[in-house]
Amino acid sequence: MLLLPSGAAAQTFRQLVEHPISPRFTVRDSAGHTMDTLKVIDSEQPAPNDRYVGVYHYSVGTSFVTAVATSNDLVSWRFRANLAAGASQPAIDSFATAAKTKYWVAWEADCARGTCLAVSYYPTFSALVAGQASLSHVIPRTLPGNCNEGTPSFFSPPTRTTLDIAFHYNSTCHTGTDREARGTLTGLGTTWNWSAAPTPLVDLMLNVAGGSGNHGDRDRIVFKGQAFRIYEAQLVPALFSSFRPFLYDGWTLTRLNVRTACGATAFANTSMSNVTLPSGAPGVFVAHFIFHSGAGTCGSGEMTYFAPVG
């Protein structure tokens, strides 16, 4: 098995994702919470603030809590605050105005008859790490099935006026397979106008690539000037151990084969982020959620790794 030596730079994005450098398994925060479905970005804050901020969920009984943590090394994570209860699979992104960084977080919220999308706005880093949103909104479901809408991601960076959100929906309310969709939220903080539609071409490409089961989370990144997206999909409907990541390069969508020495196979909720590494070099941070039924001897939970860009 090929593993890049520590500090080596990946020459292709596929190589970086498929051959983890010094991966960490069953990642937890300083409070002992699991950091499931972690999404990380640069905090864009000066010292002594931490360099990185991440959102994730952990379980409490039969439900989930979405939380925020910070780090200076992408290895040790300091729990900062809970952002929402009955909330899972969060995403985070930022934008800057007047030289100040502002943050949006989206998550899958528990709602009547299933799940729906929710968003919160944090005008400062201090507000984010204190869990004090200045705006929050639960997005009413609008797609066929009116049942499960979730796994949000920011399809493009947020702006002052618009959130471009990709997500999944289930048109048959629990009995069928989750499929991909995309929506636009405007009137932020005022009218909260939402317009959404399925994205059947994405579903078709995933099916053709072998992911005929549920289609869920996704993320975006730019690597050496080229845009990539990663999607999660099941090879077999309703079989959690069959979750795999798929890579879209703008032309083709193909399955990724992530390799670990401990034999994990079930990778879901893959996130990837452009970050400035602790060394100061540009790099990529990757995280996967590993299901118990496909964990090998790695342990179920969050797996993380990062590498410089060559």
C-alpha cells in the first residue's frame, strides 16, 4: 500500500484523498465528544485566536448536537460551544466584509415528519465560538415527499445576500433512496426566500459510477487551480457499510478508493478544505465518517488527515 511520507506533497487530488498521510481515527474534542461529520475551515483570525475552526455533531441518546471546536494544529481540538440540539451533519463557510470575517453554519435539523435544513449566522469569530448566532432560520421543506431534507453543504461561498446550498431529499418519505438537490436562500434575516430543485444529473452520474443507493453529503475544493467535488453514495441501497466517496472533476464522476492500514472501507460525509497548514504551507484537510460495519480495526467515527499541496 502506498502512503505518502509525512510532509510529502500530493501531486494529484485523487492521490491525496486515496492515500492518507498519518490519518487519525475516532477523533474527539477536548470534552470527549466524538467529532462526527467534521467540517473545518481556516478561522481567518490573528493570534492568539486558534487558526482553525470546525463544526461537527455528537450523539446524545437517540439525537444529535451540533458543536464548534477550534485548533492550532489540526490534531487537537478544543470544544468551544454547542450550536444546536436535534441537529446533525453541519457545514460551515465564511465571507469577509470591511476586513471582518463572518460565518454561516448549516445543519440537518429534526423537524416534524423527518428532517429539514437550518442555517445560522455568526457576525464574528467570538460569536461563533460562543454559540451566539445573530440570525437563525429553519428552511421549510419544498421538494417532493415533504419528509427528509438534510446533509447541507455550501455549494458556493456565502455572500452578504445569498446562500447557495446543496442537500439531499427523499421523495418517498423513508421508503426510497435519498437524492441530490440544490437551493438558493435570499432575503437573509428578512424575507428568507427559498427556491430549490432536484439535481437529477448528479444522481444519474452517481448511479452510473456504481452508487445506486442513497446519495447524501458533498463538498467542494480547489486543488492547483482545478475545482473538484466529492459526493457520498451507497453502493447498495440502505446498506451503511457500502457508503463510498465519489470524485467529480468537472467532466467525469468516479469512485474513490481510500486506503488505510487498518482496513476501513465505509467512508461517508467526506469533507475537504483548503487550509494554511501549521507550517505555513498551503494544504488540504480531509475528513471522513467511518461506519462501524465498515471500520475494519480502525474504529468507527471520524477519520482526519491533511497534506501540503505540491
